[in-house]
Amino acid sequence: MSMRKKDLLEIEDLDSIEINLIIDTALSFKEILSRNIKKVPTLRGKTVINLFYEPSTRTRTSFEIAGKILSADVINFSPSSSSLSKGESMLDTIKNLEAMKPDIMVVRHSTAGTPYFMSKRIKSGVINAGDGFHEHPTQALLDFFTIKEHKSNIENLKIVIVGDISHSRVARSNIHLLKKYNVDLTVLGPRTLLPAEIEKYNVKVETNLDRALEGADVVMALRLQLERQNEGLLPSLREYAMLYGLNNKKLRNVNDGCLIMHPGPLNRGIEIDPEVADGPFSVILDQVTNGLALRMALLYLFTGGVREREITA
């Protein structure tokens, strides 16, 4: 079985069969990461261009390493040192890049809808690595992969997402993905950081951390976007940390074996204390490792890979 489309633009484009295909493929690729020599010829002759218009550590690096492990030719495009700085339009830029015959372009951009704009105008595959406040589908997929890896049955799990829901593309993608499954999903944060129409997502909404965390099986903290402090949405970082920051005391009523997650980067001492981020129930670094395997799977599947084909060397 292969993917039916050339692009990964948002989670809502995927059905449960496709999601399971991606996760199963990522699980197969993860075995490669335990080898002494992490190199297979799976994508030899394929070209991947990473177009990151926003800063990134985990997403950009994992896509680059994923392509190189699979023997693809990986090009990291830097807007600041390109002809964009000379006034070239984005459309002309991507058209010229496509003329060099890449197989897939991975794009991150501050403007929502940029991956759609690209996908309608080029024949190369497009993977959305985060667009504005819209979505971050690969993060949601790796989060789902991590949960499934640690929990034998995802159905009926109580999952809590806490933080700046309004401005989080990670939250949106996770909500869309998790609502495809029978989970008990709660989003939590100050009322000023919750979308005005949050109820339309058909999730439980809370503003009280203690109530939301009671009996939780998975708690996902989101990065508090410090750049939004100037908008007057919070009285202070100190108050946010007191009311919504995760620490051991606040997690006392979660279920045994509760997973603690965070997409990174972490603001330690604000949305999560070091004792929790580095504690025994944290799977934050597991998310990073799984992100590499997951993005290997995506590059493979969206460049025409077929799940049954041999993917090891």
C-alpha cells in the first residue's frame, strides 16, 4: 500500500488507514536507528529540499538526517542567503527550485497556507513542517507514534493538552488526529489562550489544572510563546507558571504511568519544571527519536514508497 496523494498538508487529509500505514512504516525504520551504521539505500537517487523560513532545531535536523540515512540527496535552502533577499518572489523561488527536479520539498513558514500555495503550483511533493498558527502534522504524527509505543491501547486514554492552545499549530494538529480515535481529550489553559470557538473542536475545555489532570494518562505541555507577552494575554510568566506549569505536586493525581510530553523547545520553570521534564515519566526525548523515524517514513512514503517493499539493507 502507498499514499494516495503527493502532499502532506494537514492531518485532516489523512484517514486512519493512512495514519496506521505511516506509524507502521516509522516503526520499521526505527530499527535502523539502533544499528552501528545508520545508512540504507532506500531513497538513493531521490532529492529532498528543506525550505525553512522559520528557525527550527528538531524538525529541520530530523528531516535532514532522515533523508541522509535513506541515502537521499538533501538540500537545506536558506532564505536569508537566497535570491529572496534580492526581491525574488516566493513563487519564482519555488518554480526555479522545482526546475532542478527535486522529488519533495519540506516547508516551514510563518504564514498559514504556504504549503497549500506551493502544492497547487508545483509537481514535486510538499510536506508541511509547520505553517503559521495552522498545523504541524508531522509533530502530531510523531506524538501519536510515541503514545502508541508506550500505551498498548490508545482507546479511552485520558489525554490533556495544556498551554497556549490559541497560537499552537501543534495543538491543532494533535486535536485533529486524536479526535479520529476514541480518546478522552481535554484542552487546558487560561481563557485568554483558548480559541474563541474552541467548542467546535468537540473536546473538553478546562481552565483549572487540578481538575483537568485528575486521572490523566497522557499530559502534553505546549511551549508558552514568550513573544506573545507583549500582547497582554497573561498577567506575568510567574503567574502562568504557578497556575499552569507542570511540577510533581500538580501531577500527583494523574494515573500511574502517565506520559509527560512536550514538542519543544522547553521553557524550563515556566510550562514545565526540570524535575518533570527529566523525570521517569517524561518521553520528551523519545518524541525526538520517534520524530526522526517518523520523518524517514514520510519521506519514503511520499516519494512513492510502498509499505511491503523491502526497506532494510
